[in-house]
Amino acid sequence: MSPAEETAQILERFGIKSGGDLASFSPIDGAEIGRVAVANPDEICKRAAGAFGEWRTVPAPRRGELVRLLGEELRSAKESLARLITLEAGKTHAESLGEVQEMIDICDFAVGLSRQLYGLTIASERPDHRMMEQWHPLGPVLVISAFNFPVAVWAWNAALALVCGDPVIWKPSEKTPLTAEAVMAIVRRALGQFGDAPDGLIQLAQGERDIGEALVDDPRVALVSATGSTAMGRAVGPRVAARFGRTLLELGGNNATIVCPSADLELATRAILFSAAGTAGQRCTTLRRLIVHEDVADALVARLKALFAAVKIGDPRLPDTLIGPLIDEAAFDGMKRVLGDAVEQVDAVPGGCYVRPAIVEVDAQQGSVLRETFAPILYVLRYRDLDEAIALQNNVVQGLSSSIFTNDLREAERFLSAAGSDCGIANVNIGPSGAEIGGAFGGEKETGGGRESGSDAWRAYMRRQTNTINYGTDLPLAQGIRFDVAE
Ligand code: NAD
């Protein structure tokens, strides 16, 4: 069945009618698979502001109930949604199922969180006084998402925002509007079961960059959580700062793995193959730089070259495919700009851009090695001493994910120490990609500094209020200041 025919069947199952000005194309064969209508940002912000007035007073555990229902609906729709992700984003079915599972996992996490939005109580320096912190809902949250995680990134943000008391506006990637429509159909089912959620609590704002810009500038949006390229973050960050809004930026990476002489090379090889070549190199956490000790480099690189040459590339709907297409021709052009004629095209499905992952050995970290090319290119650098390897790994402008393969405790701990990796994520004996939702996700430097998903990332979606309560009959001032007027 063609991607267009299969998409039509799935959209019908979700009760979605295709139509509107924004077209979606399947990377599998490059053909149009559906259309959506472009949003009216002003109308959306108005409705979100209205919803906030109601939602912020709903008790947080009750807000958690909506997220629990969403998780249940996602469980029921997992297979269909995953198939649509494969059709629209080109991920293999296994990876698409994994993406929906992440949505379910964050819903479960957020339900528990809805009873754990803890503030501190603080000792007051004044007699008969008590201090405490409360966390209050912040306001409408705008989620801007990228094509490569077309639905999970929304869920990471939305599940937390909803339990924190914030309405959600979603501006999905213009390359994956249909999966967003399907998620909204699932949301509507959850809202129907929930019963009394305010109108405008969860909205979709389809469109291209201009729609994103209008939403970013709207003062009714309290937090802009934007996932995408560093270029996008560079545009969005200052615009939101100019109106003193909040941002949570999740931008590009240039992730590295260090392989030490003591490493389990079998383990390292498997992890590197998945991290560098999986999702056709189109993950923010994709492994792009392999920094390998010269004693083990020849053996490791030879094995990787053999695996890269053998890995099955093709229609991501087929069960034995491990690597699907690049998202579009622009992505293919990006790879060609770096590798020229050395790009090995794979003749899989006519109309799609299929490439074999490339390994490029380099002597120095310069030029394209310093940039994120969103395609499967793995640069290999050799090192002699661990400090040199850590310096190489840190000496780029991005700071998302990193890992080390070693069986030497001292090397592993040095890599994780304050003098080690400068990234938001640092792993030992696993690759840099494939995070779990329980940890805070995000990176430093030009990756944007934001953290979303697990741990205490929820705090970004709330405002902190410090309260001092006097239960005495006197009015002592802080720091012992006296301000008495003699009458
Ligand atoms: P992109 O930057 O082209 O687009 C991302 C989103 O931003 C889209 O919805 C787009 O319409 C919107 N957008 C672009 N410019 C905008 C502007 N000026 N104002 C408002 N909205 C704007 O990214 P992409 O090609 O879809 O995704 C790939 C990039 O995303 C890579 O750089 C990748 O590393 C990054 N990414 C990062 C993470 C992370 O968590 N750090 C996760 C996924 C992807």
C-alpha cells in the first residue's frame, strides 16, 4: 500500500478529515499524504488565557486525572499512532512505538507528580513567623516541536504543564502536522472522559514559522518551550526575553562518545551503531563524534565500517529495516554539502532520500566536525590521553549528550566529574542517545540550557511564591531594622 493510501486509512480511524493550506509529505516516497488548516494565533491565545483562569484553580491531583486518562487513550491508540509517525517522519516501526511509549511513560510520571508539587517550609529569623514556598500555575505554555520527535516532545511538555495548571498550545513541525492532528484526536477522547475541562485547555496551532513567531510574541504565553535547531532558538530566545517571558530551549547537539582502551568493544560497537546510524542520524542526541584511543581505534573502526555497510536501509514500514529515509531533500542536500559525492545513496523507495551512514576519519576537530549536520555522519578522532579526549569532547559550542566506554572506574568518574563532560547528559557504557523520561533532559551552551521531562523539570512550568506569615502580636522587621515613630 502506498504511504498516501495507508495514511488515509489511519486518519479515518482517528476521525480526521484532510484539508487546508498546509500539506504534509511522506519521507518514504516524497508524496503528499494529507493537509491541515493553518491556525489563527490570536484566537488560540485568547482561548488559552481563558482556560488558564479556570484550570489553575482545579486541584492538582484532579488535573492529574486528565493526564491519567490521556495515558490510557495513548495506550489504546499506540499502534495506529506509531504507524502514522512512521509514515510522516520516516522512523522505523520499532522506533515509532518507542516514541508513543515515551508519551505514555511521561503521563504516568506526571500523574504521580500531580500529588508531589512540593514547596519548602523555611525557618524564619523573626519570632512567631513562618516562611514557606508555594508553587502556583504559570500560565499558557507554548510547545514548539521539531519533526524528528513529532509527538513525544509535546507529551513531555504537555503532561507536566497540565498537572502544573497550565493550558497548552502546540505548534508542531510543519513537516509533521498529521501526527499532531492524531494526538489531538486522542486528547479529545481523554477530555470527553474527564468531563469538565475548560474550553481551550489543549490546542493545536498548525502552520509554518510565521505562526510560531506570532505565538512567541504573544504576551499571553507565559512559557515558550521550544525544541529545534540552534538557529530557531537564537531567533526565539531574544524575542521572548524582550517581553520578559520565560523560555525552555532544547536545541541542537554535537554529541560525542569516548572509547577507552579498557572498554568492552562489543558493547561499544552496538551502542555506537544505534546512536550514530539509528533514526538515520536525525536525533538531537545522535552520536556525531567518536573519540577513540589509538590502541583500539583500528579494530573498532574496521568493525563499525563493516556494520555500516551491512545495516538494512529502506522502507521503514518493513520489519527488518533498521534505517529509514531522511526527512526530505533539504536534509539530503545538507549531507551532500559536507560529504560531496562520497554520500552513498540507497535505492530503496522511489521519491524518498535514503542514504548509507558514513564514517569519516579526521585528524583535527574543525570545519563541519564542529557543526550539527542532521544526517548520519560519524566523525572519528583518535586520542592518546583521557584529558585530551575530554577536551576534544567539550571543545564544541553544543552541550547536549555525551558518553564514555571504559571499565576503569577512575576514567568513568573523571568523565562524570566537574572537570569532565560539560554536557547536560553524560553516560557510562551506553551511547549518548535514547534517554528515559525519568531524568531531566536537555543540554548546555548552544543546546539552550533547558531541562524538560523528569526529575524536577516541572518547576519550569510553575511560578514560585515565597510567603511569610506572622502569627504573633508584634511586628519585628527582618535584619533587626527599627522603624518606630515616636508620637
Ligand atoms: P527547526 O528549528 O527547523 O524547527 C523546529 C520548530 O521550530 C518547527 O516547529 C518550526 O516551525 C519552528 N520554528 C522555526 N523557526 C522559528 C521561529 N523563528 N519562531 C518560532 N518558531 C520557529 O528544527 P527541525 O529541523 O524540525 O528539527 C531538527 C533540529 O531540532 C535539530 O537541530 C535537532 O538537534 C533539534 N532537536 C533538539 C532536541 C532537543 O531536545 N535538544 C530534540 C529534537 C530535535
